Amino acid sequence: MGDLIAVHPDFDGVWPFAAGHFHTLWPEAEFIRLTHGDERPLGDVAMDAGRVKRLAALGVPVTVACLKRFGALREATFQGACGRGPDEDCGTYLAGAGVAVYDHPSEGFWSQSVAEFGLALTLCGLRRIPQLHRQIIHDQAPWDYEPPGGRGRPGERGQQFGDDPAFANGTLAGKRMRIVGAGNIASRFASFASMLGADVAAWDPYASEPGFHRAGSRRVYHLDQLVSDAEVFAPMVPLTESTHGVVTAGHVDALPRGCLVVLVTRALVCDMDAIRRRVLADELSLAADVWNEEPLSLDDPLLGRFNVVHTPHNAGRTIDANRSWAEKLAAQFRPG
């Protein structure tokens, strides 16, 4: 036996399709899936630990004592679930034993899923697709495109026009899309919007110039400039100490009336009180998968509004993201 994959059910609770896909990448590996309540350390799980050269321990408890049983180990990954990653002593031991330990270099494994979801939310926000879907189940009024009083007027409801002209609406093509961030998620989202014909600009003081070009976006050097003409505004940076509240109330208040705000990474990169205030005042529309408080209370005034599209923080965890998670780890190992 040269390869071993050991999985704890707590890991499956976080990445339910990842371990199985890892096994398809290492088809000759011994595959051990613990049952619920089995808290044995890795050394007690592997009956032939001394022959293992490549190891993927996914959520299984690890101690220095059990690592010493893996005398032939050369490469490993230890992915935690509920705090089950190796401690500092294990890391010191592995380094001293010359074991190459691999981890994910980034969160790129779910960036495609989140970026595509962000695009879908954007289109839903522009065209009010969820609201209309829900409404026609109970009411045939949306099918009636007659203008008020049956008299056609400029800018009023008309044949097959069901968008809300008080907010950004219609096609993404031609819209001024303004994005905070140029990383894994934001750059993919920008490329989608650019491909569909949007005028895309982005602000990210940490990104390199080529990243903007590849995404089809124009670099803006000041966040104040980015918000001033946005028709669609998408803050798409991870939540860190430096990004917490980076989009201030002042930035939110500077967004033009009718702008669509799209949130799919972390809500607290924005002043959510300011966003909530302007959305409830019918000054902005919102398409959001993430919130400052989750789950939203069932009596939250944002729920069910004509200018809000809402989903329950599930943009990233697709089967494809699970597979990508496994592939990005497995690719770091030397061929078996």
C-alpha cells in the first residue's frame, strides 16, 4: 500500500463530495471512511501505516505519536474539519522527517461557482426574475402589459416590458459594472460581465496590472471614483481585517440612485446598515447571497421586497467546487 485516504464524517459535513472525488484521483489508494462517533487518531485508523508514502487525512485527528508510525511517508495533506488540523508539534515533526505537506494555495476551488452565481444574481436583479416567478404562481396580473389606463405613455409599462425602470434593469450589456476586488472570484465575474458587453471597472490596491487586463476590466485607483457612476456595484473581496467595512457608508451613499448592489462574498466588507437603509428607501436594489446576520429573520423587511433578490449563502458549495477542492490538492503530489 502506497496511498491512503482517511476521512472523518465531520469533513464530509463540510465537503460532502470532495473525499470521494479524491479517491477517483487516487484509485489505487486505500480508502477509509470513519463512522460517526469514531474519534480514533490517524495512527489507529491505518492498520499498515508503515507502508504509506502518500497520505490524505481529511478531518481525522492527528498526533505526533501516530505520525511516527508512518515511517515511509513522503507527502501528505491534513485538511481539518471542526478544528481537526494538525497542531504545531505535528508540523514540527513532519518538517523534521522531511515530509512534504500540501495545503490549498488559495480559495480558487469555489471561485468559479461563486462568480457564476454572482452573474446569475445580477441578471435576476436586473430583470426581477425571482419576483416574477413567484408572482405568476398566484396571480396572473404580471401577464397584463397594458399601460396604466390603457393609454401608452413614455417610460410606462408596455407590451412585454415588465422591468422596473426605477432601478438598473434590462441587459447587462452597456451597463457600468463596478467591482471591488480583482482576485479569484472578482476577476472571473468581471470577465463574464465584460464578455456580455458591460463597461467593467474594478478597484483593488493589491492586484497586479495583468489581472485587470485578463478580466476585461479597467483599473480604477480610488474607490471614491468607482462608486460615483455605478449602475451595478459588486464588492467581491474576502473578509479580512483590512477589508472589513472597506465599503463605507459614504461609499454606499455615493452610489447613484437605482444602482443594483450584488453581494456574493462577504457582506461585512460593506456598511450593511447603509445598504439596508438605501434599499428600504427604494433608492437601491439588492441581489445578495450573503448577509451581516445569517439566517435572516423571517420578519426581516428585506425579505420579499420588489427590489431585493435573496439566497441563503450557497453560492460556492457546488459539486464542481468539491471536485476542484480535491483536484487542487491532488495536483501538488508527485505522480503515484
